[in-house]
Amino acid sequence: MSVNLLGYYLWKRINQDQEHYRHSRPQNLRGLYINKSDLDGYVRDYFNYGVDWDDVSKEEQIHRYWDERDDDVN
């Protein structure tokens, strides 16, 4: 698992759960519907399941970084 993608994963989960929790939880002082235990669960899920926790395939989520070797360059 790449820790570099953790920020994107958290952002995606927060956005999805904000919509879901909007109807069942009050907002906190920062305008969020999620809480600390939700964030703890997101991080745990990321390291247990990886970035393919939803219907999107892992190959679509993994981005190549500049320090990885290009196959077309000799």
C-alpha cells in the first residue's frame, strides 16, 4: 500500500460520508458530519483493504509517480 495515496483516499471517503451522514448526524463546529472515530476507521480500512474499497478497480486508482521508471525509455 502506498501512503502517498492516503490523503486522496481520506478525501474521497469524507466526501461520500458527508452526504450519507447529513441526514442522520448533527454538524460539528467545523461543519463536518464525520467524527474522530470515522477518521480512525478510514485509516484502518485503507491499510487493511487498500484503495480499492469501493467499485473502482485498484488499477484505476494507482497513479504512476515521476520517480518510477518509464517502460518506453531506454
